Amino acid sequence: MIVNKTRESLEGFKKKLARAEAVYERSKTTAKPEGTRPTNKTGFLGLVGEKVDSIDYYNDKINELVTKLESEQKVTLREKQQDAALVFFSSRVVAASAAQSLHAQMVDTWSVFDAPEPSQLIWPNLKIKYFQRELRQYLVYVIVALTIFFYMIPITFISAFTTLDNLVKYLPFIKPIVRIKALRTVLEAYLPQLALIIFLALLPKLLLFLSKFEGIPTESHAVRAASGKYYYFIVLNVFIGVTIGGTLFKAFHRIQDNPNINEIASLLAESLPGNATFFLTYVALK
């Protein structure tokens, strides 16, 4: 929002003014009690442009932005009112009491929670109704569950296919590269893990988008919700999917010849310890 950007610019100039005043105070000595007022250039990164007195320049900018912020807030109050509000209290005790009190008989009529910093608010989500937010939450849970399920297929394929032996088998033109001993060692150690990390790179952004779509009203809560989804995804797909799926993929012909539960259990028991190196390298690369 424009109001947020203006507020951020205002806070930035206030910090710069505080630094300039501190520099000016340190420049005052017994030999030179009037001190030396700091200066800066107004152009790109303070490297080019007109040279001005820093304290006067930052004060002018602050006054200009305060006026702009007040006018933008008036426009917001007049044209963009929502069914939500931020309420400020003079006492923490009163604020805590208000946040924990029941303000309406119907839970969806008036819900109250502790307010974050203004920059943390997801303003469009404030106007979402209680039951609509609940419906969105269950819808997102279904989407995440389907994503976890369908992601398991390509993850299993990638973890199995990107081993050096399989790459040489299905891509014979890379044999000259693999014959280089140093390069072969690096590829054997890191290739499957790097392929998996690259494949999962876009996942956090998707989960954060879904968390915001739920109707969560603050950035920090949306990040925490996305982190929870990511945790389940890593456990179910990366840990279980790579371990079991990769093992079954490698031993597909043995299982096909002898589709016995005991045989599959024996294969998993033999192969699981060998995956320890994979996960140690995966964690190190992350």
C-alpha cells in the first residue's frame, strides 16, 4: 500500500537524521565547539547530485513525508474503509483484557486478536469474514495434501534417476565426462541432492501464497503457517518419498520377479542404511 511505503520512507529518513545529528555532536570539540555539520549529495546513493546540509535536508524530507502521510491516511479513511480496525490502548493490561474478552455472542460477528506492526498486516485479508476464512483454510489443506501426493511422483523419479549409474545408463553421451575421476566423485556425492533442492526451490513461495490465501491477516503468521506446511512436505516427500521410493525404483526388477511382502521388507532393510549419506549431504547443501 502507498501508506506503508510512505511510512517506510519516513522511518528511513528519521534514522538518517539521527545518524547525522550523532555525527554532528561528535564533531564538537574543545578546539572547535561549533562542530562540523555533516553534508551529503542528493543523487544516486549519495554519490552524485547537489551537496546539501544533511540535518536540514533530512528535516525537510521528514516534514514533507509527514504531510504526505497525513493526506494519504485521510484518503484511506474516506474511501477505503473496511470491516476491521486497529485499536490502541494506553495500558498493556487493558489491551490484554480486551483481546481476551468476548465482544459478541456470535463468534463470527466480532473477532479480536493482538495486532502486529502495521507493516506486518496483510490488509486485503482483514475484510475476509470468519466462515469464509474457515472455508479457505480447509480448501488450502486439501490443495496442500494433493500437492504432497502428486509431488511424491516426480521427487521419487528424480531421486532415482539422478544417480550416476542411471544417468550413464539412460544418457550414454555423458560417459566421457564421468570418466574424469574428480568430476565423477563430485557428481556421485552431490548430483541427486542438488537436483532435489533445485526441484523444491519454488515450493516455499507456493506454500506462502496458499497460506496468505487462507485469509491469515499478518505476514508473520502466514510465514509460520507456510513453514508448518513445508515441514510436513519435507517429512512425507523428501524423507519418506526419497527413501522408500528410491529404493523401490532401484529394485523394481527384483520386486517384479518376486512380488512378496517379505522380499520388499528385506530390500528396504538392506537399502535404508545406505541413504544416510544422501541425507547428510542434503542437509549440508541446504
